[in-house]
Amino acid sequence: MLPVLFLQALAFTGIAAANPWRRPNRRGCELLSQADADLLITRWTTTLTQTDSDLGNSTQTWDYLLADEFKLVSGSIQTLQQQNVNGNYTIYDGKQTYIANELKYGALYAGVHDLDIIVGCNRVVWYWQVDSVLEAIIKVRGVNIFSLNSEGKITQLVVENDSLAFGINFGANVTFPAFGG
Ligand SMILES: *[C@@H]1O[C@H](CO)[C@@H](O)[C@H](O)[C@H]1NC(C)=O
Ligand SMILES: *[C@@H]1O[C@H](CO)[C@@H](O)[C@H](O)[C@H]1NC(C)=O
Ligand SMILES: *[C@@H]1O[C@H](CO)[C@@H](O)[C@H](O)[C@H]1NC(C)=O
Ligand SMILES: *[C@@H]1O[C@H](CO)[C@@H](O)[C@H](O)[C@H]1NC(C)=O
């Protein structure tokens, strides 16, 4: 008797809470499942630690995952590179440019954690933490937004992360003004 009542209670809650935002079903929003997104992030993480994925080494992994017209977009990387922020946030334009530049740095990261992986239409949002970047002084957190085309290849990656923490790990000497009073 109890389980039946319990199920009825659940069903009732479900009806009461149904779709409070009245979001219409949007066609073309079913590109990726949560499992697809999780696999994408597992593969992407191997490119940060420069270890092999199921697709091969980092070059082979990027080659499979990225569309030819891939772009890396980031305000926090621009700031860290001490570039003027001028409205063009593209860091690398083109898959081969991206791969060639990333390979220069080698393995910078260890202890990469998924804090959240969110799927939306043709995009995946990944909230992450890296425990160790080079000198491993401070943990770094950031957010990646991957956009995918209809073939499931990544056309754009927006990366915004704690570039202050990142810089300190690279040996930057940061002095702070006195905030507040
Ligand atoms: C990845 O593997 C390919 C094929 O074996 C090889 O040509 C390439 O040099 C490797 N790249 C790296 C960065 O190890
Ligand atoms: C975090 O940002 C730095 C620059 O601020 C960049 O070099 C690095 O690739 C980013 N890290 C990750 C894991 O995306
Ligand atoms: C923006 O910057 C990227 C990378 O430097 C460059 O390839 C691209 O041509 C620039 N785009 C514009 C519109 O200036
Ligand atoms: C860092 O900056 C502070 C304040 O300007 C200075 O006293 C200190 O010597 C600097 N340290 C290094 C390692 O450059």
C-alpha cells in the first residue's frame, strides 16, 4: 500500500511542477546526450594532461574532435597574454593553428576535475578545476563552452578561467590595491 501511495505522490508532484517556464520544444536541440557530452569532456581532458584518449594521442584527439574552422575565444587568455582587449576575442583561428600552438606548451595540467557538465542544444558547458598548473601554487577554476556543428565537430571553444590564479602559477608577481576600507 505504501509504495503505491508514494508513487501517486510523486506523479502528482510531477504534474504540479511541469514546465513552469513554458519552454517550447526546440528542433535541432537534440544533438548530444549527456553521455555524449561526458565523453567529449573525457576526451578533451586528455588533451590538457597530454595523455592518450580512446582516439589516440592529443594531436589525433584534436584532429577528430575539431572542425577545420575551429576557433578558440577567450578574454582571460588575452588578458594573461597582456594583449589589448579590442573586441576581437579570437585567440586562435583554425584547427591546425590551434593544434600547433597547443603542442608548444606540452603538459601543463594535472588533477583535472569536472565540477559540472551541461548540455544545451549544440553546446556543452564544462565547469572545471585544475589542481595543478606548473608550479601548482593555486588551484584554477574555469568554464569552457563548446559549440558543435551538425557533424558533432567542435567549431568554437570559449574558455574563461581564473587568469589571476593561472598567472600566479606561471610565476607572476601580483600586488593588490587595498580594496574597501
Ligand atoms: C601522435 O601520433 C601520430 C601517429 O602515430 C604521430 O604521427 C604524431 O607525431 C603523434 N603526436 C604526438 C604529439 O605525439
Ligand atoms: C586558462 O586560461 C589560460 C590563460 O588565462 C590559458 O592559457 C589556459 O589554456 C586556460 N586553461 C584551460 C584548462 O583551458
Ligand atoms: C581576430 O584575431 C584573430 C587571431 O589573432 C585573427 O586571426 C582574426 O583575423 C582577427 N579578426 C578580425 C576581424 O580582426
Ligand atoms: C614582487 O613585487 C613586490 C612589490 O612590488 C616586490 O617587493 C617584490 O620584490 C617582487 N618580487 C619578485 C620576486 O619580483
